[in-house]
Amino acid sequence: MNTESTTQSKTTEILEKQKKYLWPNHLLYYTEPLPLERGDGLYVWDVEGKRYLDFFGGILTTSVGHNRPEVVQAVQQQTEKLIHSSTLYPNEAHVNLAEKMAELAPGKLQVSYFTATGSDADETAVFLAKTHTGYQEIIALRHGYSGRSAMGMSLTGQHTWRIGGTHVLGIKHALNPYCYRCPLKMTYPGCGVACAQDIEDTIKTTTSGRIAAFIAEPIQGVGGFITPPKEYFKIAKEIVKNYGGLFIADEVQTGFGRTGDKWFGIEHWEVEPDIMTMAKSIANGFPLANTITTPEIAECTRTAGLTISTFGGNPVSCAASLAAIGVLEKEASPQHVAHLGKMFRSGLDRLQEKYAVIGDVRGMGLMQGLELVKDRQTKEPSPEATKQLFEATRELGLLIGKGGLYGNVIRISPPMTATEEDVAVALDLLDKGFGKISRT
Ligand SMILES: Cc1ncc(COP(=O)(O)O)c(C=O)c1O
């Protein structure tokens, strides 16, 4: 009894301080926000001691699970030696990680610039593309997401995340390869992937005709796990090249085996980007991001002027990243993710057969989305059902994510060290959650 009143007051205390001392624009999940206290593997506990199966993975970030011992140990060891160096001094973890990135990244992508967040990485990629090409204009995609800096918000193609009116000039947004809600009202494959041609129309009609880059996520994360058709990026890259631009693949959500079978999402489309950005899963929760490119493209930075990153290549984050990648290689390889992803997907397809509210199931590997609708014919989005499912699954002890321009996509992305049993438990809890909201 006593313990209960102490822990309950802890929740209240945290929420009161949150309200009083943090900006009101901190987006918090759930009607009653959920303060977390600790994590272990696939599970997290709130301050009241309730346990949750984490199938959102800290926004696709805890790639090998919470407090994974190998990561904790690597961080402890590095912390005892050197916590900080800045990019002014080389450090061993930094160069070793850069070497590892060159090994994992496809083709000629060999040289890295590490920063602290995905927004930094995209910003760095755009700077590089502009410096290399000498052109200024950028094509991004509608429904895309690139972060919260002025550049990140300007690249983003969702009004909900483009706040404050701070917009960088010279960025245009092409139509989205969003088959479930085709912007051209066509149907794949009969459409001939007409949406990809819109990149050329956008270049011809809204730019000077010479662009620095096209930036796109292989699978749009915040946009709601929108997965382009298999021909899309080959067509896109060819068009972009013809107009002088580089292709930046934003792998912030899709990297490190998340999509199954491959280390990076774009490899499924058999296209080699000129620049790739990554963050989130890179260091299992430590702040780290990377922009990787070819030595030839990076060469232009030699004479481009001065730049430093205080936290870029932070030795502790780099040590965490090396340890997390080691765990992925050992027990959660892209093949493991593909296997679990298949199992998870067939379970989700079964849920779609059972619950009319699930309009679309999409994604790859352990990045699976459910688009919720009021009516399968009209496809009217149901943010209400999303909200209800959130509350129901919280009650059941399952954490999931959401996204989409209409706030109606459930995003599911557990740590990649998940097992078949974890997936079975999550499917059961989702079934129960949908069962609950279908009765209300
Ligand atoms: C695809 C993509 N790019 C960039 C970002 C920005 O990353 P960060 O929040 O670390 O700045 C995000 C964040 O969700 C993202 O999903």
C-alpha cells in the first residue's frame, strides 16, 4: 500500500515537473503520458513498476534492446578512458567506427562524417551535395521527414512538422510514391510508376533545371512506413543524375538491417546512393549520426572552408555503436530480421483479415505499419482508432508507435534482437488491442 502511494506520487511528480519546466511542445504519447524508469532487452518499466514489451524501440533506435550488456560494457570502458574529444583530435573509436561503416555501406560509400542527430546528418548531406555540384536546389518528397532544424523542417513534406515558418529556400517536393493513396489516383503496376516521373516535372517546372540533390527515405518513417514500388528509386536516380544532382538516401530509420536481408534499406531497390545518412539504430540510443559518401564526392570538402563538430565522433557514442553493430552481426543479422519480419507480417496480414479498421499493412523486415481507416472503400483515415489502439495496447503492456500525415498509421519496429516468441506475444497483444477497440 505504502509502496503504491510512493510510486504513484513519483508519476505525478514527474508529470508536474514536465509540465512546469519543459516547453509545452514536447509531443508525448498517451492521454496520460508514460514516464519510463528502466529497460532491459525488449522490455521497459514505468515508474510504477508496470512492464511493457517495447515494439517501437525508442523510435527505431534501441537496435539491440535496452541496456544490452555488451553496449553497457563498451560504454563503461570508454567512459573510464575518454569521454570527449571533439573532431579536432582523432580518437580510436571514431576511426574504427568509420572503418566499420565503410565495410557495411554499399559500393563506393567509404568515407564518413559523424555528428550527433539525424537532423545534423541530413543537413551535412545537403551541404555536401551543394558543395560538390555547385548547385543549390534540392528535391525532397511529400510526406518525407528530415528532422527539426530549419533545413530538416524545410525538407520535410508534412505541414504538421514544418513549424515556425522557418523555411530554407530552393527545396521543392515531388509527388509521393504512396500506392495506398496514390496522388495520381492510379494503380500499381499499371501506373508504370508515374509518380517517379513527377521528379522530372518538378525539376523542370519549379527549379532552375540544375539541382544539387534528391533526398528520400527508402521507406518513409514518420510519414507512416510508406514503401515505394520496387522500380521507384532506379527511375528517380536516373532523372536526378540527368539534372546534375546527387541522390541522398536518408537511412535514419531504415539502416542497420531494419528492413531485413540488407544492411541498408535502399539496397532493396538495387540503387547505390551518392550519399547516405544514418542515425537512430546506429548506437542503440547514444546520440550519433553519420553522413557517408564516396571519397571522390567528399574531396570537395577539403577546400570548402572550416567546419567542426563538438560532439561529432564522440568516443563514447562511437564505442556504443561498435558494440551494438557487433551484437547485430552476432545475433540479429539482416537475415534474422528478414525471417522475423516475415513471421510478423503474416501475423499482421491475419489481423487485417480480422479487423476492418486495418486498411493497409506495409513495410519491410521489422519496420511494419498498419494504416487505420474508418471505411476500407473510402479509405477515410481514422486517427481516432489509432488513439484508441494506443490506449488499449498501453493497458495491455505493449508499446507501439504512430505516424502518417493523418495520424492514422501504427508503426511497429521492435529491437532487432527480438525473438519469434517476442513477435508472437506482440501479435497476441495487438489482437487483443484491436479486439478491445472493435467493441467500443
Ligand atoms: C528519416 C529521418 N531523417 C531524419 C530524422 C531526424 O533525426 P533526429 O530526430 O535525430 O534529428 C528523423 C527522425 O525521426 C528521421 O526519421
